[in-house]
Amino acid sequence: MKKYIVLLLFTVISVGTITAQDWNTDFTTAKKLAETNDLPIILVFQGSDWCAPCIKLDRAIWSTNEFKEYAKEHYVMLQADFPRRKNNALPEEQLNKNKALAESYNRQGIFPFVVVMNANGEVYGETSYKKLTPKEYIEELNSFIK
């Protein structure tokens, strides 16, 4: 019985890992990955536990298999989350990194806010939540890339 429980837990964890969006949370790492792989960075500012349009964008786009499969090969995904609930609080170091990103790329404090940029941090374009299919959203993101 113990073997079955361990096997079940391993399967659940593995499936969760395979299907989870591969988000970076460190700008320096994201820039290195983007440069090494010649990919654009998709920087997403969100309030994961309070911003209704952020949650909609996550469900409609970021969490879909269609987007995740495409993003794996075409983007470096970078997340700057600003949760408000205590149980979702980020470590202070991560919060400070996110604030620094917001100071550079989201001075107006828009949520959600999506910035498409190159490995040097030069912005190609910006967008937000739009009621689009994953394919349409990918097309929009790609329209900014030079």
C-alpha cells in the first residue's frame, strides 16, 4: 500500500511539474537565458491573489497547454508578482526585485501588465489582459518582436 501511495504522489508531482508554466523570477537569469537562446522576454506584472484581470489572464492564456507549449520554445517568461494576502507573501528579497522591475518597466502600476523585451531589457511592446484566445494572444506578443 505504501508503494502505491508513493507512486501516486510521484505521478501527481511529476504531472504538475510538466504542465506548470516555466516562470523565471530573476531578471538577471531571464536576460542570460534570453541572450543564450536568442529569445524575447515576456515580463508579466501581476497581483496573483487580488487582481481579477490578472487571474483571468492566467487562466485564459498562461495556464493553457497551447500557450505553455509555444512559450517553451519561443519566450523566456519572467514574472513579477505582487500578492497581497499574508499567506502568499513573497520573501523580502523577491519583493524588492519585483519593485525594482516595476520601477523600470511599470511605473504606472498597471495590473496585469505584460512587457515584451529583448535580452538587453529594451522594450518591444506592452499589453495587458485582453479577451483573446491563446493563439491570438501569442500573435499579439509576436507582433511586438523585431
